[in-house]
Amino acid sequence: MEDSDAENEDDEGTTGVSRVYISSLVATISLRSQDGDNLGERLDEPLKISFSTSKRPDFVSSDDKLVPSCRFWKPSESGDGGVWSDEGCHVGFSNSTHTQCECYHLTSFAVLMSVRPVETLTESDVIHYMTLIGCSLSIFCLGLMLLVFTAQRLFRSDRNIIHMNLALSLMIGQLLFLVAIERTETEIVCKVIGMSLHFCFLGSFFWMLNEGMYLVSKTRSQNSKFLKMPTFLFVGWICPLIVVGITAGVSFESYGTEKQCWLRVDNGGIWAFVGPAIVIVIGVFIFVLYCVLNDEVRRSIMKRSQKSYRSKKFAEKGIQTGFHVQDFRRPHQQNDRLSLIRLFRQSWATSSKSTSNISSG
């Protein structure tokens, strides 16, 4: 027996279900005094009633989830029909065969069973959880990297500064993506979030471009003087800011959709991110291919590495030789020895600095 009125109830247990049916017999209980007064309108202690709910109708499959709800028949004020209400009643316990109801009044009781399909993970749910786990792990690793670089004072070289800025742009972008990508309640706030995401993720591509430019400066010594840290900072932070500013100025409506605070696809706003990203990726790929195929570049890198290694070994050997000179020489010979030691120390310091520069490249 189905009840359409109960299916329309907006309460816990029946909201959003496809079917609701009466799962038990209807029990009518009343208590009156000798004068005919109804003593069961309000009870101090709940009345506990156990119903058998083992039978399932044909339209309920074994895979469906059943949610019991204790109800009583509440006639309408006009006397024409009524509804199954849960006012003053709740489920005490329930298993596969029985349900115990506890009610604070007496009337006609029954157990209504809500049929709900078994919830399974959809493709969108899987993608959502994979994104959540992946971004969280990435944020943790990027934050750990920044912490290590800062603690070890590795931000003194241009190469490490570029690494840190790339990690910072990625970490901020992913953190903002996790907490604010779906904040579409307020239009202007959503647009600001979309612009911030555009800036951070586009900035990560520009910092990747800086990585390639830095490698160019190390393989081509004549270009080194033009590629200093101010240039890298301008490319990494100012260039994406210019792109975001132009996009917002030309088409502010490109930011924010009904579901996400990101660039719109329907009006082509997404190309303000995809276009520069594709150009940068192609440029970096061409540079890597050039370095792999160009013999001159490979020879230059190998020559610098070998020269640095030989200089360092020579300096270390000279220092060891200088310290093993005996002190039985005459005073002017001892002064010569001290001068030789100072010379080797300076040579070793210069070699170490050169080795550091080559390795950072």
C-alpha cells in the first residue's frame, strides 16, 4: 500500500526519495476515561510499539536502501482525508524484520518505509576526490620545499629564487582552487576569485619560462648580462598581471560561471589562459630540443663542468702541499711558504665560487 501524501512530506527520512510505502499494519490505540475524555492526547512517557516490517513489495529491489519512519494518521481539519505525520513519534530501533516506534500520544500508527537507491560514486565524484587528494598533496610538498629552501638559506642564487617563485605561484593557485573555486554566491566575489586563479596559474607558466631563460643565460654567456633577477621578476609576476588586466578590461564577463569561479568557455575567455600557456610550453620545448640536438651547447656545458672539476682538484692539492711544507726553512723562506698558502687559498675560493655558479646553472 502506497501513500502519496507521505511522499510529499518535507522531513528527514522522506526528502528526495522516489517511493514511500506503508511497511506495517496500521495499529489504532486509544485511551479514554469513564467520562469519555481522551487520555491519550499527550503522554508523559513514550508509548513503545513494535511493528513487523519484513515484507517488501514487488517494486522494491534487494539493492534498495530502506529508511523507516514512524507516523500517525492526522486527519485534516475539514475531515476530508489527512496526512501521515511524524509529530511526537520517532524510531526507537530498527532492523531487517522489525521497527520499534516511540510516540507521546495515542492514535492510529504505522511504519512508513522510504525507498532510496544505494548511493554509488559517480564519475564526477571520483574526479572531485582525486582532485582534492592531488591538490592537497601538491600543496604540502610545495610548502615543504619552500620551508627547506628558506631554512637552508638557498635563496641566494638566481636559480633557487626562480624555483621558489614557481613553487609559490603553484601553491597559492592550488590552495585558492580548493577553497574558493565554487564560491559563486556573490557575482563580484566570484569574478575576483577567477582573476586571482588566472593570475596564479598563468604566473606558474611564466616562471617556467624563466627557468628556460635562465638556462639560456648559462649556455650562452653573452646573454647573461641581460637576464638578471629584475628581468625574471618582471616576467614572472608583471607579465601575467598585464594579461589578467587586459582580459578584465576587454571582457570582465569572461570571469565566473554559474558553477565555477574561472574563465568562461562559451565566450572564448578561456583563451586568455590557454593561449599564453601553449606559447610558453612550445617555447620551452623548442629550447630543450635545441639543447639536446646542438653539439655546441653540449660541449659548452661539458667544458665548463670539466674545467670547474679540474680547478677545484688543483686548488685542493695545492693547499694540501702548502700545509705540509716543513718549518725548518729560513725566515724569508717561511714568508714565501705563507704567500704560497694564501695564493692557493684564493685559488680554491675562486674555484669553489665558479663551481657553485656552474652547478646552479
